[in-house]
Amino acid sequence: MKNAVNDVTTAKETNRTDLVKTVTRSEWKIDPGAEAIIGELEKHGHEAYLVGGCVRDLCLGRTPQDWDIATSALPEYVQQIFPRTVATGLRHGTVTVLLESAQGLKHYEVTTYRMDGEYLDGRRPVQVTFGVSLEEDLRRRDFTINAMAFNPRTGLKDFFGGREDLHDKLIRAVGDPEQRFAEDALRMLRAVRFASQLGYDIARGTEQAIVVKSHLLARISKERIRDELMKILLSVHPAKIRDLSRLGLMKYIIPELELGIGFEQQNRHHDKTVYDHTIVVIENTPPDPALRLAALFHDIGKPVSFSVDKHGEGHFYGHQMVGEKMTREIMERLKFDRATIQKVCILVRYHMTRFERLNEKGVKKLINRVGRENLNQLFILQIADILGSRSPQDEDFRGIMDLQLKIEKILNEKQPLTVKDLAINGDELIALGMKPGVKLGQTLKWLLEKVWEDPSLNTKEKLIQEVKKRYRLKSEQKPGENI
């Protein structure tokens, strides 16, 4: 319980911290390899600048993860200048330069200044034009904060007000926002993503353009949408996910979530709509992918499970089972991997177990079904769920504490919990005369339930006797014969 509470507390504190600051240029720490590439290109008579996210991060006092360089040199010249390169995107002017560093081989993307042609697929231009200026190259980028360039010798180049927008905490498209989003509709999700990561607002004109062009998101691949959604969920300000509905994007991603918007729960334990409650639960979980997804989906089954009793009280009987099914369908649609889908579905299905009065056998079943590796995440989700309800009291956490104590006792005693923990296995049942197949698996599960009730049965001799007794009752045949 202590670890789960600490994790939730840490999540709340992190979400409330403004991590954005600006620093002076003298404080910038430029990657030595990136600076060496710029110097080498200049030595051969070409312009070269750091561009994009690394410049934005330097302005914010952050350490960039990637160092991208734009240059006037054509790709073939870049390949000639540097001994180790990879032609990662020659058609679009990109060459990856490889340099040795103290940390090992580092990769730097070097791209020729270019102007883009038409974007027929809503992702990449059909053709590009090289030989343009730095300003023209930056003009094609998505947002002003990503459209700055820096050279250690000539300084910062900011043609579109990116530094000012950083100061004002705004996400603003470069040039005509509708054109930017028509070129690549994923940029609309990226706007929300940057807002959530930085704690910024989206500029009004950019927001209006998103609303107008939101339908274009339908043509973007599910994988690209999923990746941006996860960056929003795992950000410092995950509540910005509200912007996806407000700007008309969510209906192209997870329309099922919008059923909870404005949905009053009519229950004494809840003072928020289903959607508002979901947002608070997300904010009270740490930035773990499975946990944030489980928080997002944990009550998705409520609107379709709603009923009202004769006293006017709202209920959502079985919403966790309905929610599990909906979660699986949504995550498969968004192309999540199987392991993540399974973990999230388990957390959604069992997030209500704190209300159940489980005996020792029931607790063992729960451990078996949830998996030991998922138990702490389940407790964290349950605590966050309580924190999202009406005025949580200490007694609200007692069900979780009681369940955790029971689980800890069973785990500390190393009681058998899975078929693998049995003192007998399938081969030994086959030696008794059982045939391989479904019945053999069912027999092992039956033996496990017997051992859950009475751990002292978990010896080879006693389990063999249980098998013989079970099948003697069903047949006149000799024990172990033709089972």
C-alpha cells in the first residue's frame, strides 16, 4: 500500500510542476559532435544550422535528445565530406552522419535546405526543391517554436516569432495553419502533444484551423495516431487530452470516450461526470504507459452500463467487464501490442475488486488472474480512482489496504498460486493414464483450486490420490485407466 500511495503522490506533484524555463544563449550546451559537423560543413563553404526541436529545447534550458542540422549543402556533398554516412532519406535531402563519441557511435541527421511540393498522402511531399534559403526551409515546418535555427558563430535565426511564443507559452502554426494541417494532419495531434508536454496553450488561429481540418485525421495511420496519443497521456499535463474532444479530434481516435462527456453519474460517491472523473484519475497516476491507459479506459463502460434504481441512485453494474471488452477493441484498433493490451485489460477488469469481500481462495484466484507483476499497478489505479471521487475519506482506502495485506501474506508464505506451483505436472498425469488434451488441462486447474483451499494437499502423493478419487467417482473403470 505504501508504494502505491507514494507513486500516486509523486504523480500529482509532477503534474503540478511547471518544468518550462528559458535560459540565455551563453548557458546553451551544444553537443560537440553537432558543432563539429556544422564547422566541417562551413569549412567546405556551406551554411549549417541546428534546427527544430533541439533549438527549442536549448531555449528552454533542456538537454536535447536529438541534434538535427540543416545545411545549404546537397546530400551528395554531405556524403563526400563525412567518411561515415547513411543515406536515410536522400529523396528528401536527409543524410545521417555517424560520429564516434565517448558514449559510442552517435547519429546526426543532416538535411539540405528544401521547399516542399504537394502533400498528396497527407504525410510527405511528392517532391522537394533544394537550393532554397534557410528562411524558406524553416517556413515549411509545423510550429514556430520548432522553426528556429542556431549557428554557434552567427547565432539564433528566428523568422516566425518562435522565441516570443515560447515566452508567451503558445503553440502557433508557421504561416497558414490550415495549409500546415492539410500537408500533414498529424500536426493537429502534435499541437496538442506539445501543449501537454510544455503546459502551453494553442494559439486561437491554430485552434480554429484544427477544428476546420479535424476530419483529415481520418486518413492518418492508426500507428502514428497511437504514438502521439501516448505522448499526450505520458506528458506532464495529461489533462490536455481534453483538447482532443474540444477541437473535434477525439471522434477520429476514441469516439467511445466522448460518451462520458457531460454524463452525470447520479451517485452519492461521485460529484463529477464520467469524463471529468476519468481526467482526474489520469492526473493521479504516474506516467506509466499501462497505468495511464488503464486510467483512460477504466470507466469507459459506464455510459452503456447505466441504470437508475427506485430511489434515483445511478448504478453501473458490470461496467468493468463491459469496459474490458471495449478497451480490447479500441486498443486493437489502434494497433497496440498484445502484451500492453492484456495488461491494460486486466487493470480495467479488476479495478473494482476493492469492494469485494474475498476469502483466501478468492484472493489467490485474483493474484492468479491479475498476475503478481500487475498487482502494484492495480493498487495505484484503485487509489487514483478513489481520489477522483467525491471527498475521499480514510475509510475509502480500507478495502485496498485489506486486500493488499491478504495478498502480501499469501506471497510471503509462498503458497501455490499457479499450475506451475503444483507438485504434479502434465507428464505425471499422462503416466497415470490420462490422455493429452483439454481434460488434462482442466484437471490441473481443478487440482490448483483444491490446493488453494488446502495448501497441505500440494504433495505428489496427495494430488495423485485426488485425481484417482475424482475419476473413480465418474467411472466404473479402475483408477487411472483410460481417463
